[in-house]
Amino acid sequence: MFKSNLNFSRISENSIMKFNQQETLNSFNIALNTKLKEYNGSSETTRANSFNEWLAGLIDAAGCFYISKYNNISCEITLCSKEVKALYKIKEKFHGSVSKSQTSNLFRWRLHKKEHLIFLLKTINGYIYLKIENFKKILDLFNIEFKQYDFSIKNAWFSGFFDGAGHVNLNKNNFQIIISITQKERLVLDLINKTFNGFLVFDKFLKSFIWYVSLEKDLWLLFEYFILNSLKSDKNTDIVSAMRFFRYKLKKYHLNQSKYLKLNHFLTLFQKRKKI
């Protein structure tokens, strides 16, 4: 009789656990679907502004405003080959040129024609946060008043910054999802950490600060953000893979022997794709 009660207790606990897992998974899917509907229902103007915010974030992460001693002016962004499609999206809207480095696997978008440059400056003014010094100098040359950027989760600046400086890692050993950004200076990471939570540490080997997110509640917040403010490079595929893996973890695939091989295969494919 005692044994029967014990088994019944185990069955009940297992049923409750599965119910809670399914409830969490349902809540996550509902949250993402709600954000997706919000994005699909946004206006063309809202999406255009989102692109401009994203571009400013990308420039802050991987770009620069260049002024020569002869006052020749340009805006440039350098990315690796895996992110090159983002540069062509920028070229499509703002003109300029995309070229490959002769010595490395890097691509550069460059804009220098005055009329196109002025249009770019006016478009992203109010969204630039880090590359302010030369940006202000160039605005002064064209008599454009500088607008201050207010860091916010409500715009797409962070998605651009992540496209330029972010990383997604799915660990095969401990099944942990880690989304991170590494920077020499910590100021911007302090703001990101305050906005998106996570952890901020200093890496002595890299001599850099690393902000990262790994907890379920913080990953959930980031995934909702990236649904509304999608990445424009191949890192978007990494985020989509991380969302899929997040669902697998909510289903406890990593603790289920029958699902383990499927999960391991998924992680192997992810890591192979990252190396290409």
C-alpha cells in the first residue's frame, strides 16, 4: 500500500512538471506570436524608422565617420563575409559601394558622395550613440543640428549594434544558450545590461568587457525584442536557431534520452554552420 502511494506521488509530480513545462512553452509561443503580429501590423513608416535605427546601431558597432585633412568625408562599415548581405541592404537604400578587402575576408560599405551622405546624416541623426565626435563635426560642416540619442528598448538601435558586435552560442556540453557582446569600453554594455538584464564581466585575456545573457527570463526578453527588431545579417539565423533550441529546452529534450540524439544533431549542425 505504501509502495502504491509512492508511485502515485511520483506520477503526480511528473504530471505536474509536464503541465508546467507545457504552460511555459505555450506562454513563450503566445508572447512571440503577439510580437510577430505587432511587427506585421506596423506601418511602412515605422519599419523605415526601424531600419534607420538599426543602421545607426550597426555604425556604432562596426562603422565610422571619416574626415580627412582635406575635409574629404565618408561613412564606412566593415563586416565579415557572413554579414555582407547587411551591407547590400544599406547600399540599396543609401547608395555607396561594397568592396572586399584584398588581405582579409572582410567587406566594406563606403559612402562619400555629398548628396547621398547628407541624406544619410539626416536620416540617422538622433540615433547615433557612440561614434559622436566625428559625426558632430560632419553635421557642423553641413549646418545640420545634432540630435541626442536616448538609449531605449523601444527602438532598433540594439539590433544593429548586435549585428555588428554580437554573438550567439549554443553549448553542446551543458546545453546552455549564451547571447553576448564584447567591448573594450564598458559604458555601452552598462546600458545594455540595465535594459536587457544579463551579466557583465571583465575578461583578462581579451582585456575586454563581456555582456551576456543565459537565464531563461532574460533570453525570453531578448527573443521578443528581436522579433520586433530583426537582425539584417546571418546572425538572424543564429537567433532563430537559438529560439528553436530554447523551445527544445522548455520541452526538456536535453533531459530526455529519446530526444537527446535529435538535440545533439541540431547543435552539431548549428556549430558547423557557424564555422563556414
